[in-house]
Amino acid sequence: MTNKHFINDPTQLVLSALKAAKYTNPSVSLDEVNKIIFRKPSSPETVALISGGGAGHEPSFAGLVGEGILRAAVSGTIFSSPSVKQIYNCVSQRVNPNSGVLLIVMNYTGDVLHFGLATEKARAQGLDVEMVVVGEDVGVGREKSGKVGRRGMAGTVLVHKITGALAVTGANLADCASLAKLVAKNIVTLGSSLAHVHIPGTADMDEGVMLQENEIELGMGIHNERGCKRMKIPKIESLVGTMLKQLLGGGDSDRNYLGGVKKGQEYVLMINNLGGVSPLELGGITAEVVDKLGSDYDIIPKRIYSGTFMTSLNGNGFSVTLLRIVDTGLGEGKDMITLLDAAHETLGWISAVKPSTWKLLTESETTLPLDDSEKVPTSQLTMNTEHFSRMLSSGLQKLIASEPELTRYDSLVGDGDCGTGLKRGAEAVQAFISTGDIPTDPVATISHLATLVEENMDGTSGALCSIYLNALVKALRDNSKGKAHVDIAMWAEAAMTAMKELGRYTPAQPGDRTMMDALQPFLVELDKGRDLKRAAEKARAGAESTRGMAPKLGRTVYIDKAGDIPDPGAIGIAVLVEGLAGI
């Protein structure tokens, strides 16, 4: 690992790299404020593909923006997800016109939550948006990955290319999303590296984390994550043999994601440079992989891609990706190979930009500023604002008063920010309620509350709460036709629908020691009995059941024993709904 860089300011580095994408491909533009690379406003009315994530993986994702692959890409800081606002601005204003928007996201918690919340915000505004999460890493098996699932790796680029080519044909959003899921399901990737990377502008890495001179790490992720195994550096033929066995070996049920090699099955091979491997050495690695596939598995790949597709800064490593070719079910000319071969105009795939496109470089360009104001969704529904304010204020006040208790719990089993985060969100909502300027339209009111929570609550709790509230907005709108006044039955039905939507972005269920242990029993009981007090009692019982419960999600999983301490988020939910019920 080297800690020497030409540009040591990480903020300058990310913005400069994004500018380079614009300079080297004149068909794209840059929104510097939101760190969005997007096609110039001449895109046809087809499905718009958006992807993104933390910087440091170039040419992914900005280098894949252009005709035939992505309509836009959103960048965060190095190895950190872009914000919800960046993503939402991209979806709502940087990919128009379109016949639907498909977000393709790698399976990392921050990316899934942030892109998920942006998806729900867009849907709440009536936009047609779908999201597909890609996780194809076999460095971690089923047992260890659990509910979190596999990490997204370089195979995601194949999902981008194939789905992007289908979108060009005029395919609808449902077909594009289905194809993306099909491709992701048939991909496996495994990485290997000689060193962890140094992030510009940061301190040197702890020696206990660094690899020894004679060590290699198998299964390393693209964010410096530890792999599945450290070992002495083997000969390349031995290393490749180990990697292919983990990718294709049918004997390992924990990692047998493709079901073993079947005679006559066809594959696509991608050898990806993690950033620091010389082209000469990458060529040697590619040859070894191709030879080993032929000799050990009788596989001759239909397509072989070798190059730099998704990096980990200057990582001295590579990854091997195999795509199992299956029938797309979309008819002639829309098979995986044809779509991979389809024309494109991007910098991050194999072929070059068309010569005629360079003429665009001489044209003047003006990037219009974004409209920062968000359209507030509305409906024909009305509600009793005095009753709504009184109930909600009661719950908020109880939640604010419980901050010391929640903080104490979270300091013992988490990172100590749960209480303060919930308090900040509650205070922001309470300030709005106190103005008395509450719309009688419940859709508009909940939409405003969702924005307040998003802007004032940090961490996972804030993202989950805001996703839920945006999903609640959509559910109320969908159920509002032919109805004039919202009652408890409509609230309960919409709340249950929103909970199901929340499940798209978190695997948490009762029994996992999360806020869902209180939220789900509350909503189920409310939907069943329409009795708020009884539902609040169920929430309290669910929250108290987390005492002594083995954690399955969140930071508490790293603690050996949580003892008799309940989950702070679940207690927070119980306190809030007890206040709503007047308990």
C-alpha cells in the first residue's frame, strides 16, 4: 500500500475526476453541486438508468454514463454513499424525458437506504421509479452474510451494460427491472488483493490491518473490507484455481450460488483491475483464468472482458466475474450476448467514443441550476388538524422527554446517537406543529413531516423513518380516490402498506432486535382492531421483548451480550405511540 498521491485533498479529487468525465466524453454534463454526471438533454423517451455510490471506484459509475448504458450517475465522497437529496435531484430533474426510471444499486447499507429513500420520495411525487439491488460477491457465504446479503462488486457493470442496451430498444420499465434482476441473479464475483488502499487525505492505516509483505487477501471488498481469507502469496495458477473453485465449485453449499457447472452451459468472463495492477500483469492473470476455465471446467467463455471497470482507488488486486448466460425471455435480438455487444458511447466499457461525438466539445454549454423546491404531493382527503396536532404533540413530547433513557441504552449497546437523533427529529416536527399552519390534507402534511425527519434525523433510524413516511404518503394517495375524509381505518390500512414498502429496504423483522419489534406489532394490531390504545400496548410489549434478545442487525451484533438492555429504537417507537394513544 502507498500513501503517496498527486492530489491529497479528497474533495478536490472527487470533483476533478467528475470534470474529467465531462471533458473526455462531450455527450455528458456535470452538475457539480450534486456531483451528478448525466447525458445532455437530448436523451430519447426511454427508460432512464441511474446508478452511483461512493467515489473511488472509477470508471464506475460516471464512466458508464452515455448512450447505451446509464442515463446518469450520482457520486458520493470517497467510499461513502451520495446523499438522498443528490439522488432525488438526479431522479426528478437530470434524466428527463423518460418512460420510467430504474435505479441499479450495489448492496451496501448506505447505498440501499439512500437510493431507497430517494425512490420513495420520487414515487410519492407520482414518478414511475424502480430499484434493483445487485450483490454477487462470493467472498462471504450465505451463513455469514445472513440478512445483509452479498456485497456488490464489478459484476454490477454487466448488469448496467445489458440493461442499458435493452432500454435503448424502448423496453418498458418492468422488463428492464426484470432483466436487471435476472442478470444479477446469474453473476458471481470474487476479488483478491495484495494490499489495502490508502484514502487520500487520511492518516496511515493501522499496521494490524495491513497485509504483510508475503500475504495476499482473498475475498477483499471494494471499500477496503476484509476478505474471507489471508494466506501466503501463492503462484498465480494456484490462486486462480482457488478462486474458480470458490466461484464455481458445486461442493460448497454455502457459496454454490450458480448450482455448479453443467455441461454445455455458457458463460461470460470479466477480469477487473482494482486499480493498481499493471496492464502487463492483468494480461497474465486473464490468460491464466481463461486457461484454467478450459482445462478444469471445460468452459470457453462466449465473451472475455479484461480491463479496469470498477476499482478500489489504486488497489493492487483484481476480481474475477462469471455471468451464466440464460434465456432472457425477451425474444430475438434481446439475449444477453446481443445486448452486451450492442453499441454504446461511454468511457467505462470496452469500445471508444464515436469520432463524430467529439464535435460536441466545441459547443457552448450552460447547465441550468436546479429547482431546489420540492413539489408537495396533495390529495382530496381532509382531516381534523386540531385532533391530529393534539395526538401527535403528545407523542412527540413523550419521545423528546425519553431522550436520556434512549441515549443511555444506545451508549451501552450501540453508538449512543439513537436518543439524540430521535429527539432532533421530534423537535423539528413539534416546531412545525406548533406553528398551527398544518394543511388539512393529510398527504401534504405527512409529506412535510417526511422532509423534516429526513433533514433533521441522522443515521439509519432517520433514513428508515423517512422512507416509511414517504411510503405512507404514497399509500394515502393511492387509497384516496372517491374518499373525502381520512379515518382511523384508512390510516391503519395505509400504515400497513407503508410497512410492507419499508421491507424493500431493510430485512429487519420482529425478533431481530430493531425498531420493527415495536412498529410491526403496533401496525398489525391497529389494522386489525382499530384500537390505538391496544395497538400501543402491543408496541410496548414488542419493545420490552428485545431485552435479552440476540441481535441480528445493527451495530449491536458486534457486542457479545446485550444483557437486559432493550433495543433503543424499539423503545423509542413504543414511547411515541403511547403518547399518541394518551397512555
